Amino acid sequence: MSIESILTNARVVTADREFTGSVVIRAGLIAEIDDGLSRAPTAIDLEGDYLLPGLVELHTDSMEKHFAPRPGVQWPSLPALMAHDTQIAAAGITTVFDSLSLGDVRGETDRVKNRARMVEAICAASERRLTRVEHRLHLRCEVTPDDAVEAVDRWIDLPLVGLMSINDHTPGQRQFLDATKLKQYYMGKFAMTEPQFEAFHAYSVELHARNAAKHRREIVARAHARALPLASHDDATRAHVAEAVENGMTIAEFPTTREAADASREAGLAVLVGAPNLVLGGSHSGNIAAIDLLREGQADILSSDYVPASLMEAVFALPGAGIGICLPQAVQLASLNPARAVGLEDRGEIATARRADLVRVRQFESAPMVRAVWCAGERVV
């Protein structure tokens, strides 16, 4: 006998409309969608709250903060993973690609020291079905470290790996084209003195010259051999985008300039922008504002990046931003579009036969509050 749940009196948001209605969940799938209210005595009254598809997050590095809450602090692996999982679920995200940096331009940082612990914790918890939501791995492949290819080889064949991106955070290459912002960021965030920054900058440029092109070729070849989706990262110029296209990439993460965003759309790449950028009204790095790309129809996917809750905040902020995006379209940016970009055709929208990944949201003034979450039909929040 299949287990059935009925959610009624909800403001249901499908891919193309919103309406007051009911959704029937059966055996972990969406079985029925109806306009109007259900009279079934077991129906759960959502009291007019919104019912959205579970959000799909392709790039969040927020997990790193749970494993290293302060510099030098190594939090126990399973509690760290479970705290991250709870935060993700509470943000309305039901499928998360945990983005793990396999290298760092600053060397043996906490994110590098903890990468094995993070991978092991995700795999162990997922295998034992301990997590509230579905976790997959996004391998962020930094191309400049000497051990870049070795790190990829260590983890690329794990079953949970579902996305890879090519990263080059050499100062001044992509993320920070503004030299003032570059120095401000590194000296402020990492407490560098000016001489320390200059030494770091020089060494990073040396590593880039030695390794970047060679490692990029080798890592891209490994991804293609396994038919893994590939994303570019922080493209700034048409040359960067042309390289991404030549490498067979299909997603453009966080293009930093209008030039790169234009070229990405022209090339058919799915353009991913940051929800924190949208919520805050611009980029902390001095790059192109997400709202401008969305206004011009040049963005396809929203990502919470470093603030999980920002994804839902951005979804509900867009309809009131005056740029012609309604709520169903905003929801698609954080659910259906990212799911399709990585080949997950079974989720991302409220439609029959899709996974019953659902989120109940109540809007309080300008703040959306996640009140309940179902993952594959099971209530997890």
C-alpha cells in the first residue's frame, strides 16, 4: 500500500502559474495537482501559504564553515555535516551540490585540510540515509596547485559526484579585475599586510604560469571521459568564454562582467548568478550585478553561494524588483533550471510524476519563512 499525503489550501507555484489548490503525494512522487481545496479529512491545511518545488542548489561552499568554524578549529565530521544539512533543509533546498574546493591559491588552508573529511562525511551520511535532503558533490577544481590533478583523481569516481567546475582564483585573473578591490579583499579577509599580499600575489602568478593550462586540459579530459557536466567559473572576457566552450562546458558560474555574460548566453551556456549578489544589490567584489543580468534576460540559474537562506530570499525578492520576473519564473531560476542543467529530470517543478520535493513558505513582510519541507514525499522540516 502506498503512503499518501494531501496538502491543501496552498498557494501552489508551478512552472507557469500560481493558484490556490491541493497537491497529492503518493509513494514519494507528486500524484495529483488540483485547483481548489480538498475535503479529505486527512488533508493538511497549509493555511494559504505558498507551496514551491524544493530548490536545487548547484554551488554552495557553506559547508566549509561548519567543519572549520574558526581558523584552526576542526569540528567533528558527522556533527558538522548534519548541521550543514539542517541549514540547507531549513533554507528550502532539497537537492544540494556541495561544492568542495580541491585546492586553494593560498595553499594548505582549512578548506584543503578538511576536504577529505568533508567528502567522507557526505558519502557516509548519504549511504546511511542520515541526511534530511539529497546531497551530491560538486568538485571545484582549482587548476594552479601542484597537486590539482592528483586531487581530482582521488575523488572523481565517487558515485555522488554530479558536477565539476574549473576554477582559477589567481589574483587578478578572473574574480577581481579591479586591483583595488582585489587588495582590499585579500588584506581584509585574510589579515594580510601589504608586503604579505605582494608576496602572495607574486607566488600565485608563478603557479598560474607553471600549472594552469596543463592542469585545465587534464582535468577537462577526465570529466568528459565520465560524462560529467562541466562549469566554468568567474569568466571575465570573451576569451575566457571561448575557452570554456572549447572545453565543452555547459554552465557559466558567476560571470564577472557583462562581456562574459553576453558571450556565455550567445554560446548557449546556462548562466548562474549569486543570490547574495541579488539580495545585497550588487557584488562585494565590484563585478557585474546579478539584478542587471536578470533584468536583461541573461541569467538562468540562481545559487546561494555562501549564504543558503539567500536563495529563497532572492526568489521572493524578484517579483517586486520591477524587472518583469513573476514568481513562477523566479522559482524556476532556483529549481527547474538548475535541475535541468545537471540532467536531473525528475525534480525541480510541481508536476505529476515528479519527485515530491516541496517547500511550504509564508511571506512575512519582505522575508520568506520556510515552514515545512518534504523531500521525496517525507517531511524533513
